[in-house]
Amino acid sequence: MTSHLTRRSLLGLAGAGAGALLLGACGDGDSGASASPQKIRWWHVQDAEPMLGVWADLARQYEGAHTHVTIDVQPLEVEAFKTKLNGAVKAALPPDLFQSWGGGALQQQVEAGLVKDITSEVQGWIGQLLPASLQPYTVNDKIYGIPFDIGMVGFWYNRDHFAKAGIETPPKTWGELLQVVNKLKAVNIAPIALGGKDKWPGHYYWAYLAMRIGGLEALQQAAEDRNFDTPVFVAAGERLRELVDMQPFQKGYLRAEYGSETGQAATMGNEEAAMELMGQWAPSVQASSSTSKRGLGDRLAFFPFPAVEDGKGSATDAFGGGNGFVVGRDAPPATVDFLRTLLQARNQRRAAQTGAVLPTNQAAAGGIKDLNNQVVAANLGIATGFQLYLDQAYPPAVGAQVNESVAQLIAGTKRPDQIVKDITRVAKKQ
């Protein structure tokens, strides 16, 4: 299952600021202190500052205004969350409110009857949100989740490192990117930080290369046919191996995680590499993971994934997604009202001001203060198409195999023509 957004549906991300504020009145499930006690189990993956504290504070505020509601907040690291959620799903005991990226995983949860159709409950305020952001959370024209963040993956780079290597402008083509790698290596700067152990960061390269080589249509066709054994995906693997063979990553990258103190984000934040391919959250994680806890500041900049020479895909097609929350099937009535509160304009502005979130509430776009996030939003604003992360767009088993296969490709244990057969084998079983 893929999610493709048109340019029209993405317009307004960069400068949207109009729209009435969401009402602060009590919603469904809120009838005052005399109401029956309700406990909301909330799992999310913002387990580090700045959003860790924001979510905790908003939960406390809601409890204070709704004394019959208790919110049990469980922040989890991404991989730990996936493991715990998989266990809960297998046991048919989903939490009441939980992190979701939509796409194929949500589709399976809907089919299993584990999540709640909240379409009717959100009609009063759903119009505030960017229509594009809702698509990954809509299954068979019904809404099961609400996105609080949307963005895109691109290259984040250290301006000082580029200057030291004599690189005046960011690369616009794949060939130019390879030249940049050579220039950085020539001055003993690790060109790219990668968290190879976590696997999902590596799949960004393969997915983007497939988009640039074959266009969004190639990814859509692969999903429909359940077949990745095509020239486009083989070529994407060959281009990625072309990069890997140049040894562009930091030492120990195959053992490095994304967010640990020695991981991909910290490598960037501590100025030990010049670039990383990552989503809109990168600046905040670089800062929180760095030794200084400040990251690169105004020395950090962003450029979109380059075009591939002779490729059919547009250089303005974006790859990414966002973060959202899905409501479990047995969630107490106050859950959707609490979710509405999280999406209020004032709370979305607060999230945006941290630099970790690109808000989906159009009235909160003015809260994007971080210059880098403004650049990301501007790139989304001119996007001609959009592809959801492959490990989220496709069914979980297929997404997991994509991550595993690309990791094998990067490690050199599988060839480009082998990984497409492995992914296809899993896709055919779905």
C-alpha cells in the first residue's frame, strides 16, 4: 500500500497560517469531575527532548482540566515501541492511543479490528488539518488516526565542513553528490553519517533512488503487482552500491544506531560527519544527542535528495511522512477529546516552536521558527508528488524486508539483483 500526495494537496505547508482556532470546549467523553473514571494508555516515540517534555506537560494539563481522566504516558524508543506494539497487537490488546505512521501497518490493524473508526468524532475539527497529512491515516475512506507532524527526508549538512572541502553549493545530481563525497574525503572529513544497525535509515537511499530513477509510478506499480524484481529497483541498488563502495560513512557505521550517544545523529551533532539523510526531526535529535546538547545551530543546512541523471522521476518529488496517533478499539471515550486537544492550534504551535515538529494544523504554521524547518516546509510546498516511507507504506512484513535487504546491500552481503527477489518473495505472501 503506497500513499501518493499531489502537489495541490501539499500546497500551503510553508506559509499556511489562516484558519479559525480550534475550540477549547470540552468534547466527547468529557462531562466533568462527576464522570466515571477513565484511564488512557498512551504510547509514543518522542522519548527525548524537546517533545518528551511537551507531551508530558500536555497530558498533565488535560488531567488537571478533566479530573476523572488519568493518562498513563509511556515514551518508548522507536524500535522498542515497534516490538512492544507488535506484542500488543498479537495479543489483541492495543493501547488506547499510540504512535502511528499510517500506511500498511494501519491497514492491517484496521483489518484485524484493533483500531477505532473515529471519522464521525473528528468531523467538527478535522477541517483545520492539512488534507495531505490525513491520507496515510485514512483507510477505505474512514479515519483511524490523526497526524500531528508531516515532513520530508533530505540531506542535512554542515556548512563549515562543506566550506573546508571547497564545496560552494549543494549537489543537485547524483553525480555531483559523489563528487562532494570525494571532496570531503580528500580533507579527511567523513562525508555521511549512517546508523547502519537500525537499518531503517539506510532504506531512505534505496527508496529515493528508485523514485528518482523510475518515478513515483514505479513504486506504486511495485505495490500493486507485489513485484520489486524490476530494472528500476535493481538500478537503485546499483547506484546505492556505487556510493557505498566509496566508503562514505563514519567508522563503525554498521554497528551504529540512529539516536544513541555514538549514533548517526550524534555523529552529525558532534561535527564528526558532513551529511546525513534524515527527516525533519534531524536538527532536534542532533542537538539532544550531541555532547554540547546544542548541535550545529546555524551551521546546519538542508538540501533535497538529488536528481539521478536520465531518471524518469522528478527532483521535486518528496519522500517522507509524519507522525500521528491512532485510537485503539477499546479506548475510553475521553481519548478522542484528548487527541483533539493535542491538535489544537496553540498546542501545535508549541510543538512547532521546539523545532521537532512540522504541524498539520494550518493555523499553527506560524509556529515554525526554526529556519531549517522552514526550508523543509518550503520544499514540501513545491513538491510535485509525495511517497510515504516504504517501511510504513507497505505491509509490515514487506517494510521489514525492505529494511533488512537494504541493510544487507549496504553491508555487502547481498547484491542489488538478490535483494529485489527477497523483497518480492515476501510481498507475494501478503
